[in-house]
Amino acid sequence: MISTAIRVARVGSAAELAAAVLMMLGFPCLMLAALVPSVPAFAAAAAVTYLADHYLHRRGSYLVNRLSKVRAGLSIRFLIRQLLLILLLARMSLADNLIYYGAIACFIAFYGLQAPHGALTTLIRNRRRMPVATRNVDLASRIRIPDAPPRALTHRAAEKMLHLDLPAVGGILLAVALDSALIGSVGIGITVVLGLAYVLALMPYVRGRRIPPKADQVLVAVDDWLREYRPETVLYFSGSKDSVYQVNMWLETMEQLDTRPLVILRERAILTSLAPTTVPVICVPGGVHLMNLDLSTVRVALYAANVGKNIHLLRVPTMKHVFVGHGDSDKIASVNPFSKVYDEVWTAGRAGRDRYAIADVGVRDDDIVEVGRPQLAPIETWQATAAGSVVEHRPTVLYAPTWEGWDDNPGNTSLLLAGENIVKRLIAADPAVRVLYKPHPFTGTRSAQAKAAHQRVTALIEQAAAERAADARFTVDTAAQDRARAELARIEARLADLEGSADKRDEAEASRDGVIDVALHEETARLRAEWNTAYWSSFPDWEHRVIMGAQPRLYDCFNVSDAMVSDISSVVSDFIASGKPYAVTDSAGLGTEEFKRQNTAVRAAVVLSNDAAGLAELLEAVRDPQADPLAGERGELKRYLLGPDEPTSIDQFNAAVAQLARKAETRNLGQESRTAVGDPGVEPADALPAQAASVTGETDGTGAN
């Protein structure tokens, strides 16, 4: 019942639900107390609404955020409370009392102060928003970026300003209860003085040396840094905050390049969610600003998604443009016709090349290069263990479905038709297995049905975990888990120390001070590895688990699993690198032969129908690796999908970058020589173009791959 209410109210916990209910009931109680009238009842109801409102804001509750859409936003709620206080005074026959007029004057003056306060906070925020935000770029030596105002002044500023009415509200209630106008006057004075002081405290940050440099100065400084750094290979990305994983997966590869790397982002939300990296990062929201940056030394541009904003860099002919994507799968998106705009398309193995040939979308075979998947290095390979050589092991099966996609094709995700059947059969398996459920980050973002299916699967796993915990057959090493949890707490505290200061910087300060400390970066990487080990040790190896969020990573789930069930997506192609058994659900009902014919990654998989009956075959392969009938086929498929193990993928990737850079350089030298000799067949516009350009608007996205 409570869980249903939590889902309906869109809150995150029972505590949030209770706070929301109290806040909703508090305002009618305030009105009733004002009409009765009753000062104690009004004070109690006011305290409840203040506390519940504050708690929900601190939690970032979705419910509170939506109230503003129905004209019940934060300012309105405070105004209603103050108007009801005036009503209380009137009902107590105090309309001719000095405290009554003082209360009205106070609240009018208080709201009068909110206009300049809001204007100042908005002006400060806008002036400190950089035209180009950066990480690992030395701007401090080139331009002066002043410190931001104290966080206490700008963080949740509107909420803090509104709460300054507390002295007045409290003082007026005490004045009525104690029949002392002096107490009310003191409270009113405190509120007005604090409000005025808040406004005055903000004013110095909108003038003089406390204002960041103008946009043209920042752009000049960035160009100066670019000329000094001379980037050669760029990773370009545009997308929503939820798609940040698509660029994060390439950061480690960029760090291992033999050439000088640079990451270019187009959205501030992506920059704030970007994983820590030693690679220089430039976020350029404006298309005109991007096209005027000095990128003349860049020879290779890598694109992780097919989006409309790619055009702002694709227009530059002095570099070669490559689509690397954010996964290699048999999805239709993996052969997007938009890929024709790139000079080359890089795939993991032969399968990607064949996929484009079959799709016939205009991508030439000569423009496809097989480079492996450098991101798969953390995936541990599976080796069959001789029977009887290890102690009894309870297998772990990972269920990692993809999301519902942009249409309602039943083949997009198994969650809708098969998810519950898969989980029920895994939970009921005998001998027992552990189930890990890690859904795609986009699950439920477009389809209400997919979201409901995800919630049902989550409920099944949580219920099964609770039942298993109460079963005496499943023992717990309490001491070991306590040690692991203590270690988790220690690691998380240290990570919070390392990352906490960065979270409190505004965009200007983060750009100025965002040059990463390599030693701390290495410590963070080590701590995250230790965190992963402690996490898996912090609960029993038989406990079913729902795994959401960025940590633990999908590849960490691969490494602790003995098998996986998934859908047609890059998750399957990546899991094949482990060599472990896997199953793929034919949710569209194509039939095993047709399903395998259409989807390369399924050739060595156990194919499941929507009733999930084929899971027995998968579990048998896990329990007896020596009798696994698909082990040989998985090895062959791995080489076909992901390329050979030698040379390593990062070596293949670096070789491809170097070769393409030479092509770009050859083209540029040819253009320069043709221009120098005055080839009559070359118009001036065909000569090597400058970076300057003018664009009047942004283009729409063409769809993420």
C-alpha cells in the first residue's frame, strides 16, 4: 500500500511521502486554526508546514518541483501562510491593533525586498556563466576569474530569503499569545533587517572586480590555450544529462591516446555529470562560439552519438570525422544512415562492417575500420574450471535488459513481455542462483508500460531477497559483512572529501580551478576499485540485488556474474568479451532461426521466448561448464564481433587515429599547395577555410545512436 502511494506521489521514500502528506494537510489546518481562531493550533500547523516543506526541498522531491506547475510554488506557499496569519489577527479582533498594521507592512516590505534579491541572484548567476566552461584547461594564468559569492548567499537563495519571515511570524504569534506588541515588533524588525542585509550582501558581486570577464575575453583566453596545447584528436559529444554515460565510456580511451586529446561538449549538464578525467575538456554551448574556436591543429574528430549539433564541427574540412558510437550491437540505430556524413566509421570487429553492408545505407566498405573495443579491457574473461576442482559455487545470473526505445517495437526490450517471467524462473531455479537486475538508465523514460514493468520486476527481486534472508538455509557471515560495510563507509567518506569541494564550485570557479590533480585522480581510481570489492562483500553472495545508478558499473556486474540475460543491444556484444554463457530474449517472436539470422550477437546465445522456458539450458551451461555446447561458438563470435585479442584494442585504436591523421594532413597540404600555385580550378571558397563562421540557430537532433 505504502509502496503504491510512493509511486503515485512520485516521491522517493516513505519519509518523503509522510512529509508530503503533512504539508498538504498543514495548509487546510492553518486556515481552520485562523478561522476558529486558535493561536496554538496555528503555530503547530505552521511549524509542520515549514518543516515538511524544508525537508522536501532538501530532498529535491519531484512532488515539490511539480507544485509550481499548478500555481502552488514556493513563494505562493509562503504568501498563503502569511495571509492566513493576517486572517488570524483579524479573527481575533486585532484589526485595529498596531501589531495588525505592522504585520501587513512587514510582509509588503518583505515581498518588496524579494524583487531585488531575485534580480541580483539571477544577474550573478548569469554573469558567472561562462561562454566556454572548461576542465583541465589553464585559464587562471590568462584571465582573472574572481571567486564566487559565498555559497551561503547563492545556494538555494530563494528558499533562504523566504525563510527570513520566520522571526516575523514567530514574533507576531508570541505577541498575540502574550499580549505584548513589543515581541511582535522585534520579530518584524528582525525579518525586515535580515532581508535588507541579504540584498545588500549580494550587491558587491554585480560590479567591479568581482565580475568575471566578458565572453570575448574568455574566448580569446581559450583560443590562446588551444594554440599552446595544440590538440590533435577531439572527442565531440552532445546529448541530454541521461546520456552522459555515452561520453564517459570513452574518457579512459582518450587518456591512452598517443596524440594530444581534447573533449568537446555542447551541454553544461553533461559537463557537470562528466566522470573525472585527465583529458582537457571544453564545453561550448553556443554553436557560433564553437565554430570560432581555433581548432586548426585537430586532425581527427571522434563522434559518440548521431545528433544534430554534430554539424557545427562536421563543417570543418581540415580534420577527418569518425563515428565511433557508444556501443556495437545489432540494433537498427547501429546502422543509422546519418553515418554517411563521416569520413570513416569505426567498428569493433568484422560484424560491424558486415552490418553496414547488409543494411545498404550508403556507408562504403572502404570507409569502415575495425578497431576493437578499448573500453572492454576491464571485463574479466571466463575460463571453464575442471569439474571437482573448486568448492560448491552458487551461480550469479545478471538480468540487464535494454530500454524501450523511441517506438513501441516489442523487440526493443524484454521487460514488457518477458521480464517478470525471466525473474520468476531465475528466483525459483533449483539449485538456487543469485539474481542481479541492472536496467538501462533510460528505462521508463518514454513508456509508462516499461516503467511499470520495471517496478514490478524490482518488487519481485526485493521480495525474493527478503524471503531468502529469512530462510535458515542461507547463512550470513555477519562479521565479514560488517567489515566490508565499514570499509565502504571509509572509502565513501574519502571519496566525498576528494569530490566534495568540486561540487561546491560554480561554473566560473570550476573552469578556473578545474585542472585535475593527477595524484588525487589516481587515488580516486584506486578507491573506486576498492569500493567495488567492498560493495560485493557487503552482502551475502546469495542475496538478490537490484542495481541502479552509475555504481557499480555494468562491467563490474559482468565480472561477478556467471551468466547474463539481456536483449539486442551493445550490452550483449560487450558481455561476449567475457566468454561466459548468455541468453537473449526474442521478444518480437521471430523464432530462433530468424532471430539468429537477423542478429549476429545471438548466434552463440541461448534464445528465450517470452515465457523464458529456455533458461534451463542457460543454467545448465553455468553449472557444468565442461558440458556447455555453445562455448566454442562464443569464442568464434567474440573474434567476429570484437576483433582479435592481439594486437590489443587500444593499439588498434591508436593505429587508426594515426593513419587517419596522416590522411587529414595530406589533404591539408594538398589544399595549401593548390592555393599557393593559384590553380585556376580552385575558387577562393575552396581554399583552406578559417574557423570563423556565423550561425543563426541550432539544428534539431537526428536521433542518438
